[in-house]
Amino acid sequence: MMDDSNVAASLAELGNMHRLSIFRFLVKAGHEGAPVGDIQKALEIPSSTLSHHLSRMVKVGLITQNKKSRTIFCLPNFEHLEGLISFLQEECCMGYEKSASR
Amino acid sequence: MMDDSNVAASLAELGNMHRLSIFRFLVKAGHEGAPVGDIQKALEIPSSTLSHHLSRMVKVGLITQNKKSRTIFCLPNFEHLEGLISFLQEECCMGYEKSASR
DNA sequence: TTATTATTTCGATATTTCTAGAAATATAGG
DNA sequence: CCTATATTTCTAGAAATATCGAAATAATAA
């Protein structure tokens, strides 16, 4: 189980529209992820700003990067996100039963 | 489905240790929630600071409050949290299959 | 070597968030 | 009315975050 501060830090990172969009873009990008430049073009975030957000996401473990020559491919870390989801379900949904109609 | 900005805003709120602790405390508190004062004593957060965090959480819909005489009871909004979890699963886990061993 | 492409680092500013004491408000009881 | 209790609002300083142009770095190709 992820520890509380890692959970909080990761949720905080996803709690920003730019970073949430980046993560979703990467999820859609397929198994090899996407180069920083592609994210930049698709989401139209200035590169220095993008780099800032990416490094924060890498830092908490939401994404990983690997360099191929000049290009850096970014990948969503699904296990990390699963960890977050599990935390929310196990720690924050105790005693709650979803109604059958949903 | 919750919209993106509501998701981001809610994740940002949970992305703070005080607020994450508050939410978890409320989840454990049972069906009638907990008074602000009880949260204050349990988590030892100065009341003005606590009030600040609570009002932020109410604002995005993570908790609801109802007043009984002088006391305000706080309740976690499970439907809201479920909305967040569903968003993360549907929008951020596409194409990911958890390995069977976990 | 020079140029080109991909990305990050630096630096500066603007904005938001966090924190908590002090004062204010609301409600109840004596 | 006076006092006690519960909570919020006001205020302000400190810290963190967001933004982005310009310069720097890295890798490749010409």
C-alpha cells in the first residue's frame, strides 16, 4: 500500500488541469507513450512550462521517461495510478455501498 | 461523469495531508459524520486552519455539512469520491490490464 | 565544424495556498 | 442579560506553485 504522503503528493499532481490533461494524453498515446514535443504540440503548453509539469509528475512516480537519442518518451505509470485508486477505495470508501442502480 | 475541472479541483483538495486525513477521519466516523470540534481534537489542527480546509472541501463537493444547534456535522460525500474513482479508472486506465498476481 | 532539433534550466514575476491568532458570529443555558 | 461553546471570518506573513521567455545543454546530421 502506498503511504499517505505519496498518495497526497500524487493526487495533488493530478489536481491540476495541465497535468491531468498530460496524463490522459499519455494514456491515449499507447504502449510506447509520447515524446515531450508531441505533448507540447497536442496540448499547446509552452515547452518550459510543460517541462516543469512533467518533472513534477516524474518526481512523484506518475510517469516515467526514457530517452531515445534526442527524444524523451513519456509513459503513464499505470501501477502507480492503480495504487492511488486502491488507496481511495480501501481507505476512503469503507462502509459505503454503491446503490444497485448505478 | 464529472467534468475535468471538477475532477482536478477535487483531486487537488485531497492532495493535501490535512485534508486527506480529514476525509479519512470522516469515513471512519460513521453514518452521521463528525462535528468540526471532534475533527479538531482528533487531528489537532487549529480551528481556523481546519475551518479553511473544510470550507474548501465543501466547495468542491467532497464533504457536506449539516448544523444541529451549535454543532456542525461533517460527512464525506461518497458519491463524489466514487465519481473521482470512476473518472480515474475510465479515463486514465484505458488499455491497462492489472496483472493476475495482484 | 556548423546547424538543427529536442528538451531542460535559469530567472523573474504573478498568483495561490497554508497557517494561525484575534475578533466576530451564532446558539444555548443559567 | 451574561456566559460558555462551536465555528467562521478577518488578516497577514511565509511558502509553494504556475507561467514563460531566454539561454543552456544534448544529440544528431550536414
